[in-house]
Amino acid sequence: MGCTKQDDADDAGVPDAATVLRDAGSADRVQEAPTPDGGAATGDASRTDALAAEGGARDGASSSSDAAGDATSANPLLAALRTQSMFSSKGTGAATWLVNGDSGAARGQIGSDMNSAGKSKFPVFTLYHFNKESNTSASAYHDWVSAIADEIGKHDGNAVVVVEPDSFALNNVSGVDGVLDDAVAVLKQKAPNAAVFLDIGHSNWLSAGGVVSRAKGYPHYAQLDGFASNTSNFQPEPNEEAYAKNLYLQSGKPVIIDSSRNGLGTVPTTIYNPPADQWKPGPTFAFHAEDSGVLFNYYNKPSNEND
């Protein structure tokens, strides 16, 4: 499941071309397979080319966090989050996933989490409803997000919203960029107390330069608080932190990293129900130094659930 360029292996240990994996909320995700040496099997350029292009982009951008700007202190909402801690209604400490079109149920869950979190903590809501499997129209998604934003905005406390794992990275639904941009706009308009993070895959999927270049084309890009990476994936923490720094240097926007299943520091031979000895939970919730490019690491996908 979740934001990955790795795929399941068949009985012989050779990755299939694509696999549909089951999400935490009973929604499916389509995964892409790596080449046997671990590189990407699909994409516009090889991993080497992507890194080279990314390096060139960094040369054109600031090489220091001073030039990029201290995104946390410059953003009052992110600065406020730093005085709080993450709330979770899950035994694993993970985010709350909103995955179906029942806006009433979503409102109920959001209200419960927001009330329980109060003003000293913030819940994390992961929106996962605009994908090929859901067959959700842009207008229906707009209405669903609007209801979610309205509910969050009714409360005094803060929240973090992760917008659509897989949608940006897979880019396989017609009009996805317009839909995601609209979601950012609606959330920021109706829920100014919500920090909105666009899920963009992980360090072994899209290059940082490619992500930032594309995201900057969103009319409401300026309202985006940051990016989310490694959702329910196994990319090693150092790789994700380096990726986050590259994203930050080119955008001035920090990254939140899902560390719920990268504790071994290696990617399992299969991410579809991987053996217990091939993965374990990574570090729990923690804020990072303000110049690292990482706002915090946290558990997005419940760490005790295999994909």
C-alpha cells in the first residue's frame, strides 16, 4: 500500500509489473515495480538522471536554509504546531484516515478527534478518496473536502491534513493536479487552523526538483504548508531526510515523514504483507531542527498493519 515505487514479489521473488494493494481504509492502491537492481522500472528518467537533474536544480536554488527562509518561523501555523504534540485516536499513535465519500461519518470522526486533542495537541487527517479505484468525480471530491474543511474549521485547535497519498506521485487520474490544488484552496479557506501537506511519494520515486517544479504550477501553491513523504512505505530515514532537505531548499516548504514502518532501514523484498522480520516501526513522533527540511516524523499508516 501507500506511496511506493516498490512492488510485491511473486513466489520466485521477482517483482511483478504492478500490484493492487489494500489500504488501511479498504481502498486499493496501484504500485509500480522496481528493476531488479532497485532502480525505478518506470518514469521519465533513470534514478541517476533524476539525481543529476536534482543536483542541477539545487545549484540554481539556495544552498542554505537562510536563503530558503525558515519555513517554520515564517509560517505562524507551523510555529504554533511546534508548541504542541500530535494527537492520535489510534492505539498505534497513527493518523486518522478519511477514505470514503460519507461526509457525515468524516465530520463525526473529525469532531471527535478535534475535541479530544483540544488546544495542546493536533490530530493528523489523511485524505484518501481521489483515485482510480474510488471513481470519484472532481465535483464530488470538492464537496467532500469542503465538508471536511468546514468541520475542522469549526474547532479552536489546530490540525494537520495530508492530501491524497499516491494521487500526485502516480498522476494517473485525469485532472489530478487541478483537483489537488482545489483541495488545498478549500482547506485553507474553510480551515485556516489546518496545516496542509501535499503527499508527493518518497525519496525513491519522484525527484525533488520535479516535485517542486510541478507543484509550483498550482495556482494555490503559496497556500500549501509543506509536503508529506514515505506514507506507509519503508524508505530509510536518512534517505527521506536528505530528500526533505532537497525539497525544502527548492521550495522553502518543510516535509513531514511517515516513519511507521522504516525501522530496519532497508526496503523489504516485498511490501505486500512483508514478513515480520523484514520491517519494524521506525522512530515515533518527533519535531526536527528547523533547518533540516523536516518538520516532524510521525506515524501516518498504523505501524502494526501489514499491507
